[in-house]
Amino acid sequence: MAIKLAVPTEGGVLCAHFGHCEAFYIATVEENKIIAEEMIVPPVHQPGLYPAWVAEHGVTTVLAGGIGEKAKVLFKKQNIEVIEGLNATVPNELVSEYIAGALVSGTNTCHHDHE
């Protein structure tokens, strides 16, 4: 069964703040291999919009640096796993680490108020 992972990006690497990303890297993984990759520009950010938009693309897991609590709750309602506190690197490396079971999460870097 294929899974889809989304990584919010800015400048080609993981974006430090989920809601401020320029694009989402979406990888389709099957049998522990990336079988498809795409970069998708999201709609203009509005609080609460991205979780539903990401779900529409069939994403099962989001790999994030910093992400607000509201977004995490909304992803949970969509049955999408969120792994936060990741270091900025190129998205396909994060997905490869996830596949290998070597992805190390850290501290959520989002510490400001949200609407």
C-alpha cells in the first residue's frame, strides 16, 4: 500500500514554519521506495486551510519543522500523522530517513501566537 508524505518547503529545504512555506514536496512511497515526487504550490495561507488542502492530495504523514497546535489538531482530524521538530534539509532526504526508520524529531520551532 502506498503512503504519501508532505514536506513544507522554502528555498528548496524544509520550511522552519509550516504556515509560511512556498511549496509542498509530496512523495509517494511504496515498498519502502519513493515512487513519485512532486512540488505543489499551496493556496494563499489562511489559518486552518492547509490541513484540509494537504488531505485532498492524499497525504498520510506531514514532516515539519515548526507547526502550530491548531494545525496539528486539524491534521489529526484528517487522520494525518505529523512529525515535528525536524531540521531543515532537502525534503527527499527527510522522506528517506522516515522510510529507514532513522528520522529524529526534535523541538517544535513554532512559538508564536496564531489566529
